[in-house]
Amino acid sequence: MSGPYTFGAALLDALVPEAGGELLSTYDIEIRAVAPALRARVPARRVTLADRLPQGERILVPAPLRTLRLANGLAEFVRAHPAAGGPLELRVVNTAHADPTDLQLMDVLERRVPGLSIVREPAGPEHPAPSYALGPELDRYRNEGFHHAMAEAGAALLPSLPEGGEEWWLLAHRTATALAALDREDEARELLDRGRRASTDPKNLATAAYATAMLLVRHHDHGRRDPEEALAWINQAIALTSLLPDRRERAFHLGFDLNGKALVQVRLGRADEAMRLVQEAIDLGERDLAPGHPIHRLVLRANRAQLLGARGEPEAALADLDAVIAADPGYPDYYVDRGNLLYRLGRLDEAEADYESAMRAGPPFPEPYYNRSEVRYARGDLAGALADLDYAIELDPGFTDAYVNRAGLLVAMDELDRAKEDVGRDPGNPFLLSVLGQIEAARGDLVEARKAFDSALERAPDLAVAWAGRGALAFEEGDPHAAVADLTRAIELQDGAEVRFNRAYALRSLGDVEGARADLLHAAALAPDDEQIREALADLG
């Protein structure tokens, strides 16, 4: 297999010399990641805290979708390039040996660059296999999230190293992390087990125990997740790191393990215990951690913010996220987290500003556009919300949640045919089945609408939107008792102004005027600017 972005680097070699400085600056991250040889020509404009740290302190490993962000950025660079604008055919040879980063890039370019076609020839001139060596080649794979290359390098190099030695362990940990990111957890577990059989080093055994616990709580197959077994492994990691003699080294590794145990406790439904563990890790770092290690500290505060938000302490959560962003303003994902919290607090302008900061901070990714669409929808800007969802799906055609929201929005805009196309992307998805129920109801086919809602609830019995939709349908069918029952269940699962408004109508039809009034007053508190709710309250006298 070729190394990562062999094709991408060659493409940039041809395009970068003809690009203006502003265009190069706009896509600096993408160009520098894909073609390191061009870094001297493309200065870094957008940087994160990690970019300024020594390798030993760069503890965050990019998620697998990092390469999709890079590919989308490069597609937009090509579209904006002076050479773009007409039909263009690229011929790529030896694609049978291409790294997955190049295959993904070719797919994105063909999908997103008008007029571009790529002829892929599996064979070609003999291509030497990449040679791997410990050091900065491998650091790049880890830092950039080139997980296939990291896994391949590990497979090539590990047999040449003394099993259980320090170099073997360093490479084994990196390789196991890459394998887990690629949904190859069984191979990662076998590699960690090999290390356990060959070594008695407590620090590396602790790291292996931590990694095993994370495999068990993050497994891509949810049916194979096992937080109870993970708890046993993370406790073993904590027991080992607690014995490390150097207090600064102990604080670094034990902080990791306590944070990992917090995730296990969240999976077990023990949020208070998770909070206690994260706070213990923060206190330990403040007391014993060596100067530096800023990302270690930021990750703990960001995790505490998530837990605080989940337990209903939004102001404390905001304080943590404010501090995290102030320390690392170039990291886009933290803006999304803070924007989501601000959105839940009804601070729409600030939420929108954070989503837009995330858009500017790094290569394009769908989440900030998906989330901004909700802000725009809440303001009544349906066209703006639709544009954001269209773009989110363009960036990631596999982003199911965006199809769900877009289909529902299209129903609200009376574009039922387009909405049904989105439903067809994943016809077994219970959220999309709920939208299908709305579509059929809007078309007057109440039988098909009920089938869709029933099917959604068979797949997801706790799906509030399906209960709400079926309740509204029952009222339309002339069965207010069934409507009240379904709408009540929806409110139990997820209260909201619309479902309260609908239940008020059903209650009023049954003669329960006070119950209807109570629902409308509650709805008015949730949506004080809703004219329909005010009119309904006025009608009750």
C-alpha cells in the first residue's frame, strides 16, 4: 500500500504553485497535512494548542472522520482554484495500492468538484512499498489521524522490535489506538494481550489496561460493549499507576485513568461518581502534575463541563468551556460543545457565534452547520436552516441526523416529495419513519401515516416524536382519548410547546377545559412568542 495522500500530495504539487496567497491561507491546514513538503510555501494560519507542544504532550488522537474533513477542504480548494471551472479528467494509476486516504479523497473530489472525473487504473508502473521507521514519519500518522497507515506501520515494524521492550510498547499502544479507530477492536485486544504476556512493566501494563477498558466501552458494535468488564480493567490500571514512585509521572498517568473510569461510570449510569472521578483527576493535576501538559488539563475541564451540563448546572459548565476555549481558541470542537450548551439555554446569538467560530477554525465538518440550522429554524429562517442542512449532507452524505432534520424541515415547507426522498435514505430509521408519518398525514393518507408511526415505535418505543406524531394523527382520526394517551406519553419522554398545544386541543374536545388551560400555560412558558398559543388561551377566556 502507498503512504497516506500519495495522490493528494501529487495533486497539490501541481496546484499550489498557481494558487494565490489568500487561497493558500484559507486551506492551510489541509495543504500542510496532506503535503508536508509544501509547508515552507504555505505558512500555518490556523493553529491549535497541540501544534505548539512537544510530541509527548500531544495526547489527543484525531477521530477517524478527520480525513473526511481534510478531503472536503481540499475539494473546496480545487473548486476555488484558478484552473477550475471546466471539464477536467485526472488519471490515477496503481489505485489497487492506494492508501484509504487517497481513495476517500478521490471520492470526495468527484462528488464535490463540478466537471471533474477521475480515471482509476488499478495497475501501473511498479510502485515500491513504503518503508517505515520509528520517529517523525510515525508521529505524523498519529497526529493527523492517518489510522490505516499507523496500523500498517505497526504491523510492519513490531515484529522487528524486542517484544515487551519500551520501543515495542510505544508502537503497540499507537497501533492499538489506530486499530480501535478503524473498528478493528479484536486485533487491538490481541495486540494488548501479547504485550501483557511479554511484559511486567507496571506503567505499560497500566496503559494497556486503560486501553482495554476503552475498547470495551467504545466498541463500534454496541452489542459487544461491556462496561462491567471495562470497570475491572480500569481499576487494574488505577491500581498500577497509583504505585508509580514519581509523583509527577503518577499524576499524569493516574489522571488519564481516573478520567477513563469516569467514562465507564457514565456508561453504567453513575453520573455523580463520574463527576467525582473527573474532579479528583483535576485536583491531582493541580497538585502534582509537572508544569505544562495544557491539553491534559483542558480535556479534564471539557469533560467536567459535559458532566455539569448533563446534571443541570449550565453556568458552571459554561465557565469550564470558556476557560478551555480561551486556552485553545484554534480547536473547533470545543466551540460546538459550548454552542450546544448556549442553544439549550436559549442564547441563540451566542450559540450561532460559536458554531461559526467552529466553521472558521478548521477544515469543514458538518456538525456546526447542522447545529446552526437549529438556531435558524428556531428563528423562523427555514431557508437558512435548509441551506445549512444541505451543506452538512454535502460534507458527509452518511450523516443520518441531518437527513432526519432536513426531511422534517421539508415537510414544514410543504416540499413533501423531497422529504420522502430523504426518508428513503434509511427507511428503517425510526426518526425517518416518524417523518414519513408526517408526510403521509399531510397528504391525507391516514392509514399509511399510522403504519409509519407504529413502525417507528416498534423500533424505538421511547421515541417522543413518534408518540407526538401518532397522537396528533389520532386526534385527526377523531379519537381524542387515544390522542391524549399518546401525547401524554410524548410529554413524559420529552416535553415541548407543540406537544402541549396539541394535547390542549384534545383535552378541550373532551370537555377538560382546565387541563387544556394548564397545557397552554405551560406551552406559553416554553414558547412565549408563539401567537397561536396566545390565541388559544384567549379563546378559553
